[in-house]
Amino acid sequence: MKIYLVGGALRDQLINRPIGDRDYLVVGSSVEEMLALGYKQVGKKFPVFLHPETNEEYALARKEIKVGPGYKGFEFVFDKNITLEQDLLRRDFTINAMAMHDGEITDLFNGQIDLKNKVLKHVSEHFVEDPLRVIRGMRFASQLNFKFHDDTKTLLTEMIAKKMLDELSQDRIFKEIEKVLNSKKINSFYNHLSEFEINENILPEAIRVDSERDDLDKYEQLARLYTSRNSFEKLSKQYVLPNRYKKLIQKNIAYHEITNSAQSVLDFLKKVRFDKIDLLSIEKINQCTRGYSKILGLINKLHLPKETDISVRNNAYLDLISSNLTF
């Protein structure tokens, strides 16, 4: 039995990038042996095990056989005779198809050269068997600031033309979008989608933003892209959005509906004023566009008795806004 560090962890280690989860590949073992060693099996379709002490994931070397459409259309072979090369051959990009054991790197597809040249190149013809790799490729290109190899670009274009993305569940696509949002690279991701003319398929009616924002969380990153009710409705039909996303997008839409009048600003503030939990997030969203943080601050300092009638309260806000607002 040999254990290798594989995938993104090894890739990131080689380019001095922060390492997330470490994935390990086990060659020459079996389910029975792993269980006997104290590993806990968690994989359903193929055996993945959690280390008894570190809780890191260890997967048996496997071959994949394409038997149906989409990422679910695979059968797996994972006996002791599966070699390291057989496992690595079916991985997506050369930079993710390296393995390391005791400090020695196995690099069968020149992944280190592609890392140095900042190139994303598919490993083999098996790349086309999983259409999710189209979206993953856009994600990697964005997160790593890499470019696609010409042959891979051709392959991606062909997969898109064959409408292979239609085989994917919207849930799987949105998980990839969330990984981009977490990495604060949504602007670059959008540009890659546009290059292959699938931005409307993946981020329907999103606006193009000028730059990345490191100070915004993933919810605010997505909220920046949606400024109208129609665009939000289209996004909501495509994906099952968690409430946090919906809430911030709706507030950003309300913000973009502000016109050059004090009453319009008051209407916006009435929608968000009493949501104390989200106040910092609202200010950040405001800073993404025209910025009314000063007025929010002044309203926060306007102490009115709790029993103040709502019309009196709103008139007080309106007077404050009128005297301080400039366009």
C-alpha cells in the first residue's frame, strides 16, 4: 500500500498558495484493509475514508467507466490492481494530476511545466466525460489567474457547442459559483464565461463589474452583480438561492432604484433601516455603488422616542436627508 498527496493540495503547495483540504490517494489497498486500519468509510459510489486521527480524506485508486450522461453517469473500479497512472489519467487538468509520496513527485503529464507557465491543459480525452469540468476550468482560470492551453480551449468550445452543460444540475453549478465567490474572483470568472459566451447560462443577466472587491463576503460579491428585479427573478428561477443571498440582492436592487431625490433615498432607507444585523453589509453594498454611508450614520444618531408616530419619524428622516444629501 502506498499513500500519495494529490490534487489541489499538492498543486497549491508547489506554487506556495494557501492549502485548503488535503486529499490523499491510496494505491494497492482495499476497503477491508482500510477499515481494519481504523479508517471510517464515507464514500457511497466509490470508497472514500476519513483518517482516524486527522479526519482527512483518503480515496482508493480507481478507474472510471462512462456509462451515462452527466457527472453521475460513471461506474467505478477500485481493486488493488488499479495503478497510480490509471487513477491520474482520468483527472481534469495536468496541474491537478500529480502525486507525491515521501517527498517524491510523480508527474506523468507535465503538470509542473504547466504550473510554471500558468496554463490549464486537460490530461486526456476523458476530460469530456464530465461537463462540470467546463465550469471548474473557468473557476481555476479565475482563482489562479491561468490561461487555457489552445487544445483545451478548443475542447471546451466543442463541449459547450454540444450543449453538454445541459446535463448538469443547477445545484452543482452553483456550488462552483460559490467557490468563486469565496475566492473573491467573480469578476475574472464572469470574463471567462463571457469569452466562451456562456455568461448568460451561468450568471443570467448579471452586470459586469469593473474590479474585484476583497472586502466583501460571498453574499455581497453576488449582490453586486444584480441591480434589477427582472435579473434577480431570472437568477432565482435558475438556482435555489439561500435566503442570505436573496436578502442582500434585494437590498442592492432597492439601492439601485434610488433616484436624485430625498424622498427616493428615504424610501430606500425605510426598507433597510431597522435591519440592524445587516447594517454593516448594507454600508458595504452602498460603497460598491454611490455610497450613502454618511446619511445612514446621521440617521443612526437621530434619537427619536420609540412611541414616535411613523409619519413623524419619516418626516424627521426626510428633513435630515434633504439638508445633507448632495448628488
